[in-house]
Amino acid sequence: TGGMVAYSEYKTGNSPLSIENKHMDPKKKKMVVLGTGWAGISFVKDLDPSTYDVKVVSPRNYFAFTPLLPSVTCGTVEARSIVEPIRSIVKKRIGEIKFCEAECTKIDAANKKIHCRSTFENSPVPSRDFSLEYDYLVIAVGAQVNTFNTPGVMEHCHFLKEVEDAQRIRKSVIDCFEQAVLPDLSEEEKRKNLHFVIVGGGPTGVEFAAELHDYIHEDLVKLYPGVQKFVKISVIQSGDHILNTFDERISAFAETKFSRDGIEVLTGCRVVSVSCDSITMKIKASGEVCALPYGMVLWSTGVGTRPVVKDFMEQIGQGHRRVLAIDEWLQVKGCKDVFAIGDCASVDQRKIIDDITSIFSVADKDNSGTLTIQEFQDVIDDIRVRYPQVDLYMKTNHMQSLRDLLRDAEGNEMEVDIEGFRSALLHVDSQLKSLPATAQVAAQQGEYLSRCFNCLEECKANPEGPRRFRGSGDHMFLPFRYKHLGQFAPLGGEQAAAELPGDWVSMGHSTQWLWYSVYASKQVSWRTRTLVVSDWTRRFIFGRDSSG
Ligand code: FAD
Ligand code: MG
Ligand code: MG
Ligand code: MG
Ligand code: MG
């Protein structure tokens, strides 16, 4: 079975990057990286280019610090402060790492080739097509907005994915205010122009609502006197709570803060269509359909797969899937030498129950057909590394040791046969969770993969392998393991909520300062760090700019 292969592969070190032949390749291997977002940049940043001929392809020649995009929509931070040119990121190694400003239009997996198109908007030269060959391909193209095919969304809504989106939103907010103060407008028209609707109560939508509220109440109402009473911000959320991926305490805190601030939260509503001046939604509980006139809508409801990735998935037999599946070493399932990281892919974690027979036979050293506690103990560490759901299961069930699984009703340790073993581990997979589409995951995957590639050549030269990347078993590379470092939700009014490791939740003004310091320290360069901090300072002293 597939399970058998997976476990024994792991035991014998056949990870995708293990040594295929022991000869040193005199020619550098060609490596192509698609994308300059969180995943692509963190991969390239640490990659040792002396062993690979690296080409990076992306339609954007800069990296954008997405967590600060909501701040750009209201001018709290300037757009140029959160972007860093890719050429300056790889500067030290330019010549070794080459960059092409182009979009990959097709991945040809069978011929190990990609096709690209270069388009320069500000140049009269027509777009140019070219192709590149690869030995290794790293796909880090991120995801695209997901409209769920809702009519009118593409035409009438704003999105917040790219720097240009944030700049457009900023202009559009000002336009709404300028329109509302034109002569001869009825109150109803003013109300419509100043109704800001956010579809999606996830972190981006909530943060934008909070930023917009502060911007309006701290800066704009002073510049547009008399319109304050017509302003309204609404958040439409299909679920029961906003920020539902966060701890309940944070969700509740955000909802309370929003209701105090007058931000209306409409939960349990699904948008069915958007026209040029109103948004139609269905209230799930009653089935009632109603239309809300609006001035501006931000659509922020999750992400979808890009067409180039969809097409690639069809080529490699993943056409039936929603997201590109990769294994725990971040290699695309069913496609050797192609890796995918960040929002464009999802780790397809193996289920322990599918591998139960092979785990049992590896553990049962004396082939007795039963497993003693000692035999189980000897493989526990391997199991925990290979199946991260085991640790989560232990945590949620307050177990000190996996050995506790093999206890009978009286709490005595017992010897089990294969059926007993299967039933003992039956519920472990219930803790399987897919990783969130966040910068944190993307960056950690990029770092992990570059570490593997960096020591791959070292391993070839020295088949014993570098000790530091060896696990407790005899496998070459440990599977990727995500380490959650917590997440923030800025809520406006100099308040934020944070979920930190160890189930620690912190909310309020001090958390906002923690947010400032973490986000300043996470900047990719001292240049952007200085710019961001000076933007914050400028905003504290002079308020935000309102020319649009
Ligand atoms: P991206 O960063 O989107 O990068 C994709 C790259 O691929 C881009 O350079 C793009 O130009 C390029 N590309 C696209 N198509 C092609 C193609 N055909 N060929 C070649 N290149 C291509 N995460 C957090 O952890 N914390 C936060 O606070 C946070 N806040 C966020 C706020 C906002 C407003 C948004 C939009 C996202 C936020 N995220 C946050 C999520 C985070 O930005 C994403 O998870 C992260 O960017 C994913 O990284 P990625 O490299 O997979 O994709
Ligand atoms: Mg990327
Ligand atoms: Mg990015
Ligand atoms: Mg992902
Ligand atoms: Mg035995």
C-alpha cells in the first residue's frame, strides 16, 4: 500500500532530496523560483547560490510586506515604505541569482520547462514570451482573490492583495468623501456615498475596518465637517463571529470594540451579488434577501488557486483537488524535483492510520505479532516527527507520553496486537489541520526548503551527510514542521489583540505597542524599517494625509 511505502521511505531516508547518485555533478543544476512574495523571498534569501544556477521569475520586481498593507489603505504607512526591490535583496549575490520580471504562464512538467511572458505596462514594446528549463522548480506564486463566482464582485469591489490595491482603496475612500460634500445631495445620497462595506470578517477585513474607522474619526471628519453623522462602516461575515480563526476571547473583544465604535457587524449573511451602487445579501437564518446601498466595498473572503497552478495540477493528476498538494518535504505530490511553498500549496499530511501496518511491523522487532511497551517506546520519537498530529493529540488530551495510549482501563500498560494497536491510535488523526495561508507559514517553508537545498550538495560530496540535519533515525532530512509564533489582530484606536504561543492571549494598548515593535523588527531591510517607523511617527504628530 501507499502507506507502506511512505513509512519505509522515511525510515530509509528516501526523502525527495536524498542522494540519487553519489557522483558530484560538474555542472550546476538549474533552479527556477516562481514568485517574490513571502515564500519566494525567504527561500532565495538563505539559498547558497554557489551550487545552483538560480533564476527568479516574478511579475513584481519587489517584495511587499503584506501585514502592513491595511495601513497603506489609509495612509498610516506609505506604500514605498513596505516594499523592497528584489534586486537589492539579492544584491550581494547578484550575478549568481538572476531575476526576470515576467509572469509564468505555463509549467510544462513533462519537459521540465516553464513558459513566461514579460509585459511592461509603461513601455510601448509588445510583451515578450520566453521559456526556461529547470532541474529543480520552486513554485511560490501565492494565491489569488476568491470571488466564489459571485456576480459583480470583479467589476465593483476592491481587493486588498497588492500594493496597488491599497493605493486604489486610499483614493476611493477620499473620493467617497468628496462626492458626499458635492452640492445638492440628499441625505440618502450622502449616506450611500459614506457607507463603507467590508465583505469578510477575517484578519484583513477586520484590520481594514479598524484602520478606516480611525482614519475617518481622527482625520477625515475634521476636514469634511458635517458629514460625520452619515458615515457608516459595515462588516459582512458569513459565519457567526468575526476573527473566527482566533481565540474566542479575541473574537469577543473585537466584536465588543467594534460595537462601541459604531462599526456594524452583520454575521450569518452571505453576499449574493454586487451592482454598481448596492450589495445584495441573504440572511442565512431567515432566508431573507436585502440590498444595501454602498459607497465602497472591500471584498476579502479567502483565497483561490491561480490559473497557472490549476493547469499544472491537471497535468500531474491533481485536477480534482482544490489546492496543490505537497508532501511533508514540500515536494509536489506526483512530480519529482518540483517543490511548492506558501499560499499556492497545502501540505497533504499522511494519516497515521493509513500507515498503521507498516509502523507496527517496523516496531515489532522480534516479529512476535504483538507490540510491547518497550518496542513501542523505541519508535515513538520517529512517529512524533513523521506525524505532527500526534503532538497535537497529546496536547489536547493532556497526555504526558505516547505510552499512555497503550494502557488498559485500569491504567496498566499492555501488550497489543495489530488490531489493538490500530484502535489505540484510531483518533490521533482527528487532530490533522491544514496550515493557514499566512506569511508565517510561507516564510518558514521557504527557510526550510533552502536549508534542505543548501545541504543537499554537501550531502552529495560527503555521503555520510552533515550531522546537524540528521534526525534521530537514519533519514536525511526531517519533514517540514510549522512553528506557530502567534498572530496579531490590530483593532484600531491604538489597541490590538494577540494570540501568543502557549495559549497566551493579550489585548489592549500594550499589545498595540508589541505589534509596532514586532512589525518593525520583521522588516526585510533597515531602509524599510526606518521608513515604516518614521511613517508611524509622522502619523502620531501630524495625522494622516488626505489628498487622493
Ligand atoms: P505572495 O506573498 O502572494 O507572493 C506571490 C508572488 O508570486 C508574488 O511576488 C507574485 O507577484 C508572484 N506571482 C504571481 N503569479 C505569478 C506567476 N504566474 N509567475 C511568477 N510569479 C507569480 N500573514 C501573516 O502571517 N500575518 C499577517 O499579519 C498578514 N497580514 C496580511 C494582510 C493582507 C492585507 C494580506 C493580503 C495578507 C496578509 N497575510 C498575513 C498573508 C500573507 O501575506 C500571505 O500568506 C503570504 O503573502 C503568502 O506568501 P506567498 O509567497 O505564498 O504569496
Ligand atoms: Mg512567493
Ligand atoms: Mg507577499
Ligand atoms: Mg500553504
Ligand atoms: Mg513484538
